[in-house]
Amino acid sequence: MKGNTCAFTGHRPYKLPWKYNERADGCIALKTILTEQIMLLAKAGVTEFYSGMAEGTDLFCSEIVLNQRKKNPALRLHCVLPCEGQADMWSSSAQERYYGILRQADSVDYVSQKYYDKCMLDRNRRLVERAGILLAVYNGEWRGGTAATVRYARKIGREIIVIDPVTQHITHEGPASDLKI
């Protein structure tokens, strides 16, 4: 049953107004909203969370789930990676963060052992297919991985919670859920 599952998608830091500055007020506010949304989902019975582990939103949400798991051990983090070496070109501090999360994850699943042109797209589709709810940090642009992931979730009828990274406005779309969020 997908009712207790949620996947994350969202922009990478270079597309966020504050870029890589996680001390910026906007980033702190976004992380607060993400924490509130994840806590509401958990309170409504969502226990399985899926992350593609991209920089930015995915890592923020993964860390939030791991932190909340200390208070609620029923929460589980599943990492769905496009390929081995996803973080090879990242900074050493970002790689440390990434591998630290992977070590604490309840499962790690690779779409492919090696990179290929559409492995990121295939990863995003797998995330949506495994989850009943998509929590997205999305600015509404038409192009990019987050946009394609949100469109795919709409196409296959998933419930979607969208947080605009600039206005931080939250919208809900998709089928009526049994969850009371």
C-alpha cells in the first residue's frame, strides 16, 4: 500500500535563491517548512520515505527524516540512487554528508551500477512509482528533473505537496488522500 509512503524531489542548490548558503534565512525557513511537512506526514501515518539523494532538497529531507527517526523509530529512509558514483564530482564536504546519510539509511537501491543518459530520470520515476505522496520543492519552471518528476506524479495520479522555494507557499494537489495533513 502506498498510503504510508512519500518520495522527495526538489531543486539542487544552484536553482535555489540562496544557492549553497544554508545559513541564509530562506534556506532555514525552507528546512523548517520541510520539517513541519514531514512531521505532519508522519503523524498521518507515513513511515516510509524515499530520497534520490541529489544535493539540495533531497539531502535536506533525508537529514530531517533521520533526525525525526530519533523521536519516531517507525520512520524509515530509503535511498534510490541513479548509479554508483552519484556524488563523485561533489565537494568533499557534500560527499561526506551524502555518505553519512547512506550509512544511516534503511535501504539503498541503485537504478544502475553505471551512469547512462537517463539514469536520473529513471531514478525519479522509480521514486514516484514507489510512493503515494510526492513532497516537492518546486518553483514551477517547465524544464528540469524536478519539473519532470512533478509532471510524472501528476500523470500517474499521485498526491503532491508543493513548496515554492521563493514564496514558501504550500499547495496540495492530486487525489483526495486518506491522510489528514
